[in-house]
Amino acid sequence: MLDDVPAHILMVEDDDAIAAPLARALGREGYEVARAANGAEALAMASGPGPVDLVLLDLGLPDMDGLDVCRHLRAGGFEAGILILTARGGELDRVVGLDVGADDYLSKPFSLSELLARSRALLRRASRPLAAPAEPAAPAPTAAPEVGAPPASRGDLRVEADARRVWVAGTEVVLTAKEFDVLLRLDAHRGAVVTREVLMAEVWDENWFGSTKTLDTTVGRLRQKLHDADAPVVLSTVRGVGFRLEDAAADA
């Protein structure tokens, strides 16, 4: 998403008293805002022809639970950021929301400045070039990448930092923004342990004040997706320290 192209936000909120002023505030910040008043409308709009760069999702919708909306969006291949807005409290709801694919969670009441900060962070992470990248060529042996540089192909797993895409043997693996950011950092340090503190600071940054259990749920989803794609890597938990991504042992 280029800087001069306004981000498109889909606000899923049934309460007019909340939706109207929030839409005006986001509009003043330069965002294009569309509103869905229920879950069915949100799913239709997110899968429609118009662009959606971020979903602000209320959980208390009249026709279906917002968690189910989130789950259906991710199951349908929706890759943009999802920020849950809810009056529900408690760590359990937070973790469940993140476990079904949300990127962040903000409890009502919240300040506009905090909402804008969280939204900007998700939009930055989800931004990608407008031009579609070329089809991946067969991976060739290459030297290990420098830390901070876009990782090159190693084995059959390729992580494209600029395009924010992941390939396993020519097949794309669809990840959420947070899953990709975690994998990008682990892949840049392939074989080494990346601490929980580093991942929380670099992926969730200073705007995150929740439980670090969200990191575990994100890694769990990422590990399952890599396994389902037969990626030739192992994502290991180093108890009490962090996580390590390493090449899987070759079959004997």
C-alpha cells in the first residue's frame, strides 16, 4: 500500500452511537471507512471487489458472534489485519480471539489515540507492493542471508520479506500478518533461538500490553500451517527462552 493511497477500513459495529463518530474520526485521519452492521454483511463486504486493508471487528453482533466472523474470514483466505473491539473482558476472550486469527485486541472503552496507534501498526505490517511478484523459480543453493536482508530460498521454504509471501516448493502458504512477522524473524536467524522478549517487542511492539500467551497461540498456528504444507523445517519451543526454526533432518 503506497503512502498516497488511503487505507480502506471495514468497521463491523452494530451500535450507531459508536459507529458514526468512530467513522468520522477515522475519516479525518485520511482513511476510507466502510461499515457493516452485522456479521453476514461483514463477510460479504470483505470478500467483495472493494479493497479492505483492516477490519475493526466488534464481537457483540446481532446475527453471529464476532469470533465466528473472524474465523470465517481467515478460513476464506482473508489476509489483512483484524483488530477486535469488544466490551468483553478477561484474558480468555483475548486469547480465543487471537487464536481464531485476530491480530490484536482492544477492550472498550478505549481512547481514539490508542485505536489509531494499533491500526497504524497493523496497516504498516500488512502493507505490500501493488505489483504482483513473479512466479517463484525453483530454489537454488545460496549463501545464508545477512540478518535484516530479505531471506533467500533455503531448502524448499522461501520467505519473501518485501512481498510478504511464503512459499513451500512452489505452493504459497497463507499466513496472517502476525504469523508472517514471527516467521520472518525466526527465518532470519535460522538455527538460532529467538527469545520471547525479542519477538514480542518486534512483532507486537510498544502498543501491545496483553498477555504473552498470544505469542504462543500465533506460533502454534504457524507451526500447524508449516506442518500442513510439508515445509522442511522444525519450529521448536525452547522452554523458558523462546523459539527456534531449523531445517528438518533429511530422511535416511
